[in-house]
Amino acid sequence: MDCRFQDKYFDLVYMPVYDRTVASIAPYRRFIEDSAGRLALRSGSSVLSVGAGTGNEILHLAKHATATDFSLVAVDLSRRSLRRAQSKFYGHGDLLEILEMDAHRLAFRDHQFDAVMCLHTMDFVQDSVAVTLEIFRVLKKGGDFIITYPTGRGSSGLAGEIRRSIAGNLRRGRLLSATAEAIATLGASVVYAPLALSNSRRKHALPQSSIERLMESLAVKEFTITEDPAYQDLVVLGKR
Ligand SMILES: C[S@@+](CC[C@H](N)C(=O)[O-])C[C@H]1O[C@@H](n2cnc3c(N)ncnc32)[C@H](O)[C@@H]1O
């Protein structure tokens, strides 16, 4: 799948149904909550979300923040996703700035942000190393970051987590929740199929040793790499 087609597919097909399909399944919600929860939002912080999509991670971050004086900037190539993200901040529009922007060329000053997050996006960019360099260019020294990278190993853990979630709902007699999750999963498989067929995850995979070398070349001293059990992405969390 060429990149322009993929970008159009995101904007016209995948992201408009994202919140009712991919983002409605339990492993996704858990992943976003865990990831956003690992980034502290301090008073006066400016946070950049790269490949923000429909804004779920920044919404989670804002909801759970103890501080109220922070600013969030969301960038994505998909205008429709960003509009949806903006609508989630209805009434709190001053907290969020949304910008249609390519992650390879972030139009920000060096060391502008206190924190950067980039979740489930490296799978789809043309050059994940170039995007990582851009993220570290705009991140302040001592700033926090969380970035996920695809391993290319597929997401076999995802099916198991979805099965357990549906079974759990059935055991508790929550037939509607179980049915809704099954429908969302089916929808997610259908809309994800063209992206999976393009084999993008394997193509864009970065082995852990390459990520470690990349962090070292960027003089990132504090970082951990863990593997998400469902998506089997590598989650890199640290401080610049
Ligand atoms: C799977 S979605 C993830 C959205 C969100 N981070 C989440 O986890 O819910 C991937 C997002 O990356 C965006 N994207 C892909 N390539 C991009 C690029 N080069 N620059 C900015 N955004 C990009 C897509 O438009 C899409 O919104």
C-alpha cells in the first residue's frame, strides 16, 4: 500500500469509524489508560501528542491530570481525526491545539515540549527513526516521553485479551457489553485488514536492540522498554 493511499485510508475510512471499532475494545482502552497514565502531567506542562488520532490518549491524560494549567498539542495527518479529537474537548477548547502535520517534519522549536507521546503511530510512518529524531528535537532536556514501536510479531495477545474480556462480560451476565465488544472486534478486523495486508507492521518493525542504540545515540539516559502483552508493541518510556 503506498503511503498516500494509506494516509487517505486513515482519513476517509479507518479513523472515522475508529472510536466505534478499534477504540471500543477492552485491550485498546486498557492500553491507552496504562500508557497515558505513565506520563505525569505537571503544572505548566506542554505536551505534544504525535499521531494523536481521535485524541483518546490526550483525553485520558487531561481527565486524570491533577494540574489544570497545562497545554496539549495534537498533531496528525488526518484532518477528520483531529476534528473528532477537538470535539472531545468541547468546553475545554483552550487546553488543546490541534494541527494537521506530518510527524517527519514537526513545525515546532527545538526543546519546546515538556512531554511527548506517540502511540500506535510508528507502525504507519514512512521512517520511524526520522520521526523519533524529530520527537527528541522538540522535547526539552529532562522531558518525559512515551513512544510505541511495532515488533512485527503480530498481535496474537490481542485475540486472547478480547476473548477474555467477552467471556468475562458473559459470566457477569452483561450480554449487551459482550455483544457490543464482539461487533466492535469484527468491525476493527474489517477496517484493519487493508492495513494488515500492506504488511506495514513487519515492514516498520524496529528490533529492541535498534531502539536501544537509537536512545543511546540520542543520549537518553533514563528509559525502559517493555512489551505490551496484547499489541506486542515495544513501549519505550523515559526521560530525555
Ligand atoms: C492507529 S492510529 C493511532 C491513533 C492514536 N495514537 C491512538 O492510539 O488511538 C495512527 C495515526 O497515525 C497517523 N499518522 C500516520 N502517519 C502519520 C504521519 N506521517 N504524521 C502524522 N500522523 C500520522 C494516522 O493518521 C492515524 O491517526
